Amino acid sequence: MQNFKEDFPIFKNNSNLIFLDSTSSTQKPLYVIEGICNYLSTQYSNIHRGLYDIAIQSEKIYFDSKQKVADFLWTQDLKEIIYTYNSNYALNIIAQTLRLNKALQPWDKVLVSIVEHHSNIVPWLILKEEIGIELEFIKITENFEIDFEDFEKKYDEKVKVIALTHVSNVTGQIFDLEKIGALKREDTLFIVDASQSFPHFQPKVKDINCDFLFFTAHKVMADSGLWVIWGRRELLEKYKPIFSWGGAINEVKEQCFKSGALPFKFEPGTPNVSWALSLLKALEYIEQIWWYQKIEQIEAELIEYSLDEFKKRPYLKLIWSKESENRVWVFWFYIEGVHALDIADVMAEHNICIRAGQHCTEPFMDYLWISSSARMSLYIYNSKDDIKSFFEVLDANFNI
């Protein structure tokens, strides 16, 4: 298996580092880092109104980044791509835009799954407080898949929004969202959180039949701070934005203003071209290493290896679907009588990075009666040696 670790400077600068927290954020390859440094050194400028060379070059970078995202999502229309700041901000923009445009009104219902990240729960709870919508949770099966029987029971005429994660950030389970898209009525908006799917495979918006999809750049080897919203063009053209200033408007008079065209009307203020460039370079890097097929190939091998190692250790309580297929390389576990923070602390002493706590999935953990848990997650720079070291530390400290 090719050693991609050599492409990531952080491992050269931290020779003993074993990074097993990529579900939280991925490390950055040299190709991305050099791309950002070169841009800031040679081409940096504000965009949209500059007529000088570096402004034109920066403008091209910004739109090239969006076109690359559109191509990865199989939509091709870069005007459907909106850049914003983080996942909570992205979904709050979507939720508040639906409120402003009366696509959600009192007593309307939003359906989410019980496994959702807080970022796909709290914005709807805010609307529950503000205008009196209802929020209902879809159950999951014993294999941690969507319970479609429960979905169909709860998908009544009051449901105006279905908002689901594509991949759970704790179980790693890939949800069958194409089936949801096939069941969706015309009076329902379908919103997809692709934060944990986009780093691993292509979420094709037309196949899913969703209306909005969002993901974060830093989980796919780009810089922190950039979040991507894809929206169906006819909806973006129809909806008024909740914020408006700068390039988001075309005209301002003393008592009125006119919003700009897509995608600018949803991007108020100065765009961060460096972030956009970092995502462009990250996606180019994926293309260079043989597209997503290489990621999926490495992922399948390390999933099998990790699951086999977990099975050998009864003291480790792995929460998973009992299947190695239809999942990504995220491993959620606990040890009875041991707090997850203590597990993470011991790992940190050995320069192994994992995540501990509730992983922003408190309703799901309450649903499973789990108070704290640990999460080990992988990416293309990991190897069997990393996984072996992880289990050796667990055995030495907790297999009592």
C-alpha cells in the first residue's frame, strides 16, 4: 500500500505522531500548503471589482475552486455553489433562509435522524423556539441504518424538510439517501449533511435528489474556515438571503436595495480566496492520487484490519453495524468502567491522537444510554502500523 504519509509535512515535523482523529479534521498535504503559500506570495488580491492582473488571477482561482466543487458533486453549475464559514453557520443560513422565505411556518415539521450532529439539530431547535415548527427524530435499525419503517410512519403531510447526515460521524455508517430522495414528495425540501461523506466518496446531488447539501473543506485536506453549500438553482434564485452587503447587492438607494445575482447574493462581504484556493488544491490532490478510488481502496483494507483487531479484544466495546461494508473508517468504542477522556489522555501520552466525549451527538448517546465514548478515525496517511500502535497502547493500559 502506497505511503501517502510522505505527502504530509506534519509527519516529517512530528516524527512520532500517530494521527487518528481525521473525522474531526484532516491533515494537509504539501501540495495544498505550497499552493496557499504561492498564492499569498504572488497573486493575492481582493476580487470582484479589481481590473489589475492579480485581481483577475484571484477571481479566476475563486471560480476555478467553485467549478471543481461543482464537478465533484456532478452538478457542473458553479452558480449553485456558495462558500461560507463553518457547518453550524451553513445550516443556520439554510434554516433561517427557509424561515425568512416562509418555506417553514408554525406547525410545519422537520425530520432528522437520531444520529445527527448537533449542527443539524440546533438550527431547527432555534426555529422551534422562534416560530413553533416541530422537530421529530427518525430511529435507526440494529445495524445503525435508517429505519425506513419509522421514516415512512413519521413522513406525514406536516413534514416540509428532511435533513439527514450522509455518513454518521460516530458509527461511520453510510445512509441510503438515494432511497430517501426517491420517497421525497414535491412539497418537501431534502437537506444533506455531507461533512463525513465528501472526504471519502462523491455525494452526487442528482442521484440523491436533494435540494441542499453542505460539507466542510477542512475535513477533506483543505484549510479550516471554509464551508460549502450546494443549493438547487431554482431555489437559490427564488429565495431572499438573510444577510446582504458588499458584493451580495447590485444597487443601494436611500430607502431600498437590490440583491445581486447568484451565487453572490448569498456571499456577503469579502470572499476568502485563500480558503477557496486551498479547497481547489485539495480536490486536485485527490485527482492526482487516482481520484476517490484510491481513498476507497485504502479505506476498505484498513477497515477490515481495524475491525479484526477490535474483535480480538472483548474489553473494547465497539459500537458498529457488524458489517465492514457500507461504512467509512470511523471506529466508536468505550471500555466499561473507564471514562473516554482517560483513554484519550493515555493515547496522548504516546503521541496518538484520538477524540473523546460526546462527539456533538448527545441525543444519539442518550438514545444508546452511553455517557462517554472514544473515537478513532483514519485517512489516507494512516497505515496498519498506526493501527497496531493504537491497539498496543490500549492493551498495555486497559486490558486488565
